[in-house]
Amino acid sequence: MSNVVALESLRRRMRAMHSLYHDATATMTVDQVNHMERDGVVPIAFSLFHIVNMIDASFMLMTGSTPIWNDDWAERVGMSINDHGKHKTVDEMVHQRIGDYPAFIDYMNAVFSRTEEWLDEVDPGDLDRVVIARPFPSMIASTYSARVAGEAGITVLDAAECWIYQHGLRHMGEIEHARGLVGLTGMTS
């Protein structure tokens, strides 16, 4: 498949995934998002903040762009744990809560808009650029993206697919399931 075809497909899939997050956040309250089901189960707030903040952070590796999340956003959104939680335990992240839900949605929209704008403008040839070369550092070596990577390493296309799209769908599945625990329905059939 050519990079042009792959990029067009990725653009459509990314917008579709983002639309699921827009629909989900528009139909949940902050109480539902912050609901604590029981010990050992992270709230929807974890999945929402984790994926959006990880997408934001991934931009540094993929494009060199500074993340949107900064002290001003942290103060505005009021996360109970100012961390995406990638290297934290479930026991730590069960305490994740969103303080200002509309502010979080503003942050999410900014991250998603930047992602879509980048996809609209990226040169198809850039998809082959290696962002993390082999041999991988230990914190990357056991990841899904390392399993996907080609001989040279993780490319921009691999990163966009793994770190944003596939990762986003994984967490949307968690959110869809957790919506049932707070009395809501899933997002797709």
C-alpha cells in the first residue's frame, strides 16, 4: 500500500476514533467520569486523561512539537494526579479524578485538533521516518509498538498507528465498558 493511501485511511480512522471520544464525553457527567466502581478498577477519568495526555506527549517524539499540557492546563483541568499514569500502578491510578470536566474537554479538543491538522499536512514520505531506532531502550522494548516495528525501528506511521489510533481504540473500549457500570450505554455496535 502506498503512503498516500495509508495516510488517507489513517486520517479517516483517526477522525472516526475522535468522534467516539466527542460522543462519549458529551454524554457523561463529571460524576460518571470520576465514579469509583471498586478497589482495583480505574475510573473513566483515568482512561480519558491517560489517552489524551499520551497522544499529546507522543507528539514530541513524532514531530518535535512541545506537548500542549503545561502548568496552566494542569491548574485549569485540576487532575487529582497530574500524570498520565503509564509508569504508575493501578493502585495509584484508581485515585485519578478530573476536577474541571469542561476544561478537560477543551484540552482533549485541542489535542485532537492538533492531531488532525498534523495528519492533514504531513508529507506522505515522512511516514517512513524512523522515530525510535533499534535496538530499543528497555522502556520501549516490551511495548506493542516495538512488536509492530520494522527492522529499522518505529516509524512515524507505526507511532501514529500504535501510540494514537490503536491505543485510543483500546481505551475507548475500556470507556464503553465502564459506561455500563455507571448506567450508560456503549458507543458502537
